[in-house]
Amino acid sequence: MLIKVIIVLALFVIVGSLFSALFFLAKDKSGSDRTVKALTIRIGLSITLFILLILGYYFGILGQSHM
């Protein structure tokens, strides 16, 4: 159950980073690189989550639940 909470929280952080990039894109008119940094963080978090999901499935932490 804890792993599911961690995955959902990671997804919320990824979406939050995406919206912060959108905000910076709309508000920064001076050519600031905050949009690029926010998108870089989002991509890094997405790749990390994807790799952790693959590893969790490979090692049996994640998988089909038998209810």
C-alpha cells in the first residue's frame, strides 16, 4: 500500500512541475530559463519513476494483486 501512495505522490509532483513550467512560460517575458528548468525536473522525475516501476515489477514488489 505504501508503494502505491509513493507512486501517486510522485505523479502529483510531476504534474505540479508541469504546471509550474506553464506558469513560468506565461509570466516570464525576460527570457528566463525557469521554464526549461521546470521541464527538466519533470522529465527527470518521469524517467526516475518509470525506471523504479520497471524495477519494482522485475523484483516482484509490484505486480498483479490477488484479491
